[in-house]
Amino acid sequence: MTSKPARLAAVAAGVTVVLWASAFVGIRSAGHDLSAGPLALLRLLVGAAALGVMVLVRRDQWPSRRDLPRIVLIGVLWFGAYNLMLNAAEQRVDAGTASMLVNVSPILIAVIAGVALKEGLPKSLLLGVAVSFSGVLVIGFGSAQHGHTDWLGAALCIGSAVVYATSVILQKPLLSRVSALPLTFLACVVGVIVCLPFGPQLASELPKAHTSAIAWTVYLGLMPTAVAFTTWGYALARTKAGKLGATTYLVPPISILLGWMMLGETPTWVAVGGGMLCLGGVAVARFTRR
């Protein structure tokens, strides 16, 4: 890979990380007025509309029929099940704790990609994963509210992580022959179809929702969905899945900072220390001996 594509992939990954970190805060805030299913449906409707416009403008080549079953599966898992579980989880746990628990996924991605995609398990990746995961655990201890953890919320977060990791592994081979934009659009449309049963509930809750909740949901559809999933696909097509997955360890410290600034969920010094470990682990995991 030349230096310019490598830099562009790094920028795309950075955009994804920041937007996905903000999503934890947006879901937490909007979830006060919208239930898990209606929130997922409205977010995906906005995301699908934005992605549809982008597809019409760019006119990228559409996937072949042989790729459609895998894209449908990604849509069901990542855009449907992941959003529903994470939305439900964040109605029980704070944004920082949710981001910490979901970010066991890079470990799953690194291990599965190392075996299934034959990316290997270099020492720098394993060491970086270990350091960052220790930071994630520290954040969890520092972010837990009232001295206890909601175990159903925690279980939903872990379930989200499993779905997330599985979807990345399914997506990686497709990106060698399918552009990230139409892939993301089709998967998002599938997610909308999965969430359609929540349409009547959305129609009931939307008129009662505060303007801020609706604004957050529109933001979730435009930025963490339409933009971030596309930049993620761009970066994943040009980076090993395990190494790119390790960059998402930056999400918890960013989520905690945003949660503190926007929701008043004050981080502890323990959580701040965990965030520094996450940063160090990402640096180690992305190190490649030339």
C-alpha cells in the first residue's frame, strides 16, 4: 500500500471512531424519549435515505447476486440486531460503560480474522489488544454507576459486541470486490426492513418525544450510520480487520469525554487512566515493523 492510501484509510478510520463514540451518547440521550425499536427504525430510515442520495450521486457499481446473501446477513446482524440490542442496553447502563463492554469486539475480530481470514496474529497486535483491553476493563470499573452493574444491560452490550465482530468478518471479503457505499446502503435497507415491526410504536412515541431526542436520532442516522459505516468500509478494504478493529479501542475514552460534556455523566480518574491505556494499546497494535 502506498503512503497516500494508507493515510486516507487512517483518516477514514479516525472519522469512524469519533462518530461511533458520539453514537453512544446520542443513543443514551434519545433513549429517554424513544424505545429501543422505534429509535433503531427512525435512525435507519434517516441513514438509508442519506445513503441512497450518496449512491445516486456516486453511481458506484452494484454488488453481484452472489454477494447479496452475505449483505443481507450483515444487514440483519449489524444494522438490525446490533442497533436493537445496543439501544436496549443503553436504557440500562451509561454511555461510557456501554462503549467499554461493546469494545470487547476488537479482541473477537482480531482472533477470528487471524484464523478465518488468515491475517495472522502478530505479537504487536496481541500485545496491543491486551493493553487496550486492560484499559477497557479499567474504564468499566471507573464508569459503573452507584456501585453496581445492570447485568441484563451488560449482557446486551456483550451480545452487541459478538454481532459487531461477526459482521466485520463477513464484510471484509466482500470489500475486495464491492464498493463500501452500495454495500452499506443495501445493508442499511435490510436493517430498516428488520425494524419495520416497530413502525406503529414509533408513530405513537414520536409526537411525544422532545425535539432534542428527534435531533439526536436524525444525527445518528446521518453521521454514525450513513457517514461512519461508509468510512469504516473504506478503511476496512485497505487495512487488516484485526488491526483496524483495534482502533475502536479509542471509542470508550471519547464516549466518556462526550458523555461528561453533554450528559453530565462525570468520569472518574480511574476511567481517565483506562482511557490512556486504550490509547497506548492502539498505538502498539497498529505498529508495524518495516
